Amino acid sequence: MPVSTPQPIPEQRRHGRRTHGALRHHEHSFTRNNATNRPPLVDHGRMLDLLEFEGRLLVAATHDAHPDSPAAGVCGRTLAETVRHAGDQCEDTLTRMGTTASTASAVPKAPRKTAPNRTPPTDGSKRELAGRFTARLADLLAEFGTRPPTDPCPTWWPDDPSITFWIRRMLHATTMNRVDAQTAAGIPVTPVAADVACDGIDEALRLWFGYRLGVLGVTPSDAWSLSVVTHDYHWRVEADREHTTAMRAEPNSGSAEDGADGVITGAAPSVYLWLWGRLPNRMIGITGDHDAIAQLWSLLRLATR
């Protein structure tokens, strides 16, 4: 189902927009969505340490904040709903990791989406939600700690059917929940480390844009290609009315801007949070086709909601 272009970025005249079916794929330094050739950019042990750290930051943000305080960005949840959502994600992951390969669905499913409980939370229920999240995250970390990173495990990304998929997924999910909790609480947002942010960019582009949109049957309304450039890494993102792809280049492998309709640049943490809808456009650099960049942003909202 084609998606119309949203308006997160002011309109700009198009220059050299490619026609449908005329995309050029730059294979000399890029590799397509392939977990074997492109593993996470953060190692197994560091991801586990960071997941525990992010969980502690999330709970700390709830201590003196009102449960109905709204989070900034696109998530649309309150503080209490954010904590409930974080606990749900831990429970979902524990359930999925316990599913045998024979019972896993042939068609990968998105994580469970539950309707938010709009009953006004009390301070008591806020503490209960934080306690539930803490307990479920501890269960998850204990399970992760007993299994090697290459241990086979049912996932919803065919390119990575291992426990590492879930460790990485939960690190970035918990990071976003922590950012939402801190903004809802009105406290300073703890910076995201550059290497974690680079890995989060990689996951957002290759998993959610490059794979998840195809499962949902969502395609852009036009054909375009973009480059995302930050620190030592860059990505080529391409789309037409039939496919979406994302490729990560080797560090220092040459210009990422060659032939792209638009370029997104910035510090890795800023680009990471922007891709997840937690920062405004002014916090990153945008050149070229603004309409294509707006489509990328909006397609990610559809993929990750």
C-alpha cells in the first residue's frame, strides 16, 4: 500500500528525482540486509551491560515525576504508559525466546501492540509498573546471560535467527523508552554513546526500513535514494514502489553521497534519535531532496509503531 508523503520537513523543489524502476544500486562498498556479513556494531557483552544500565536510568526517571506526564517525540505515551510498554516488551521477548522453531510463525510478526490503559495511574501503580519492568528485565538479562550470542532462537528477522537479535532489539527499545521517560519526567536526557547510536541507526535502517516495511506491504509513493552519513559509517537507503533496501558501507570506504537524491548527516546520537522520531529536523543536517527524506521519516513511523 503506497504511502503519501507527510510534512515533517518543509517542501523543497525536486532536482533530478529518479523515475520508477531507475534506481541504481551501489554494490562496491555496500552490503544488503545480511546479518552474517554485517553484525551489530556493539559487541555482545557491551550490549548486555548497556541494557542493564538503560533499565536503571528508566526506573530512576520515574521517581519524582507525575505518571501522567507526556513524553516528547512521536510515541504519544505518558510516563506510566512508557514504563508499562517497557515491561510489555520484556515479557513479549521472554515469550518469543521460549517459542520453539517448529511453532514459530512462517510469517514474522511485529511485537505485540496493546491498547494503552487510559485509567489515570496513581503513584502506587507507577511504582508497581516500575517494579514489574525491573523484574522482567532482570529475567531477560538472566536468560540472555545463559546463552551464547550465536545461539539459535526464533526471531522475526530471517537474516538473524539468533539470541543476538533480541539482545540488540531490547537494547534499542529500552533506550527509546528511557529517553521517553526522561523527557516526560522533565530531567536531562542521558546522552547515547556514539557506537550504540551507530548500531541503532543500522538497526533502524536495515531491520525496520529495509525489512519490516516489506512484511507490512508498505512502499513509498516514489523512487528515490538517500545517504545517511555519521562518524565513520554511512548507509545507502533506496526505495521504489515495490521495494525498500538499506545497505551499510565499510568505514572509510569512499563517498556515500555519490548519486544520492538526498543526504542526512549529523552526530550519530542525533541521527539515531531523529530516525526514531525523538528529535526535530533542526538537530540534523539535511541536503538534497527534502521530499524523499520526509518519506523515509514517515515510513519509519509506520514500520516501528
